[in-house]
Amino acid sequence: MRASAAALRALRARHGDAPALLRTRSGRTALVLLDPQDLRRFYEEPVSVLAADPPEKCRGLGAAEPAGTGCSRAELRTERRQISAEVLAADLPVHPSCEPFLAAVAEEARHLTATGTLDLARARQAVNRAARRIVLGDAAAADEELAGWLTQLRAEGKGLRGGRVRSARTTRSVRDKARARIQEYARHADGGTLVGRAARHADPTGTLDTVGEAEHWLLAMGAVPDTLMRTLLLLGAHPAEQDVAAAEAVAEAGEGPGRGELPRLRACVRESLRLYPVVPDLIRVTRAETEWRGVRYPAGTSVLLPAAFHQRDPERVPAAHVFVPGRWKNPRADQDIRMAPFSHGGGRCPGDQLGLMITAALCAEVLRGHRIGAGRPVLDPVGPLPSTLDPRGIRLTLTRR
């Protein structure tokens, strides 16, 4: 459903800021939101008005859909989401289990700097090992079979958005094997892991599926390697910013209680996500007839929020196509409705702080001992950055400091 920035700017020039119906190349239509005031409503509407997932997606998945995801009934989903937010410590910049988490990150980050070059495959191996330790415990670090099953499930999720889809039976078989393996780790996980914290959490309604949540967390962390590679490439193209970030990483290594905060590096990660969001477009579906700017639309209307477009809209975002981590120093930047690296409102990602902590810590581990030199692709440090940046094509050069 993605529309190009040029097409959206042309649409706004013709029709103004009001939402506009756009027919995509696939033949589907969507109500596209072009004004920030409509973005606020999009994020604030309850799921009873705007469904978080298209109904046809939920019907197509059936039993293969993990518990606790968007296709759950609204009241159960809210309960699970609250528990998940507490386990992930959504309101805390540094997770209560930061000590074992950061230890796992530091140990696995050695794989990132084992040679003089870094690519996505190496980043995925290191990050996924750390993720399994954080979610399930150290015993899961070397479980490449589980990693393969999760990779299949992640690819299947992408297939739902337009690619080839396996049979439901095959998908269910892979998920069953992954769930059984996760459940085995969960039985022996200590209280410092995410699955251990979830198991100890009070669940008076019996709605929490600990294994399903653990699977969901592992799949979600699959986005970290891509963001890590983009952030490091951007730092390599901006030597002055890299020096500031490296100095922060070195200083942080000797700190105690504040370890894990890394505000400058977190700003770099946020800016990378602004430029290259994990989810460039957000789509919801109306559950009843709704009105937008005086025009009524029937139930079942797809509503498209082009997040990547708004985050890089040169008409409303200063230096929209330039890497400027300093913009995130403003405490109100995180509430800017145009910026949605982790969404807003009730749909905000509960793992945003944990994801920032892990990604910033990985960057710090690289920068403490190494300088990022010329990499591929070559980025212009002062000119507009490309609209897309495929992490599979990124190659970084590392030299000892």
C-alpha cells in the first residue's frame, strides 16, 4: 500500500490537507492522512473505531496467529498489553534487568568487531544471540534451530504484506516447534530474563500467554540488526557525530547506576528510525461508518498513515532529509505527533525503551574500541540522504581506535 513521497506531496498540493482516497497499484483504496491533526486522531481512536489489523489478515491467520497480537479480542489484547508493558518496563529508560541484559549485549557484541568489516549477516548473528539470552536465558544463546524457525515465521509475516505465503499447515508446524522449544527454556529461565519476569507476573484473568509473548519479543527484536547497521553507517558518514557518540560510550563504561542511558547514542538511534522507520506505513480499518473532515466513509475503509512521509516531510520538518540527532535533545520531541519511530497513543510499542537501550548499547560496544570508516553505500554527510537504505547492502569498515 506504500505511496511515494512525491505522489503524496502532489496529492496534498491538489487537495490540501484533508484526507484523500488513494488507489494503489494493487487496486486497493485507502484514506490517506496528510495533516498532523488527523494523525493525532488516528493514534487516539480506540480499536472499537479503528481496528489495528485488517479483518482479512485475522481471518487468514486463524490458529497460526500468536496470542497477544492485534487479532486478539480487544479486551484481552488490552490486558495482555498492560502486562507486557510492565514486563518490558515501558516507562523506564533503563530496564530493571539492565545488568544481565547489558552483559549479554557486551559479550555478543564481540562478534560484531571480530574482523575489520561488518555486514548484516554478522549483525544478525550477534543480535539474535543476545536477544535469546535476554528473553529466554543464556542456555538459548546457541540455539540456531530456534533461530531458523523464528526466521521462517518472520519471513511469513512479511509474506502477508504482499509476498509468497506458505500453507497454514506448514506455518502452524513451524510455530508449534518454536513454541515447544521456547516453553522448555521458559521452565528453567531465571527471574532476570523477560520470560522469567513474565512468569512471575500476577495474571488474575489468566489471559497471559507467556510463551506467545516470548515469541513475539524475539520476533520484534529481529528489527534491531537493521537499525544497528543503518545507525552505524550514518555515524560513519558523520565523523564529528561519531566522535561525540564514542566519547559518551567510553565515559559510560566507567559509570555505575546510570549505565545503559547513553542519551546521545539513543538520539542517534531515534534519528536513524526517523529517517528509516521499521514500519513506514501504518494501516488500520474502520469498524463502523466514520467521518473525516465532514466526509463520511463506510465501515471497512482502510486508513493509511504514511509515517515515513510525515517524518521526512520537508514542508514541516526542519532538515528533513539530513541526519540531525540533536533534534531529539528536546524533551518534547518524543511527543511530536509527526515523529513515530515507535507509534503513539495506545498503539505505542511497549518495548521502545528496551529496544533503544539494546541498540544504543550495541553501538557503544562497537564505538569504544573501533572507528567506523568508509562504508557502502557512500552517504553524503551534508546533502539529502536517500529515501531508502537496504541494510543488506551495508558494509562497514572498522579500524582500531
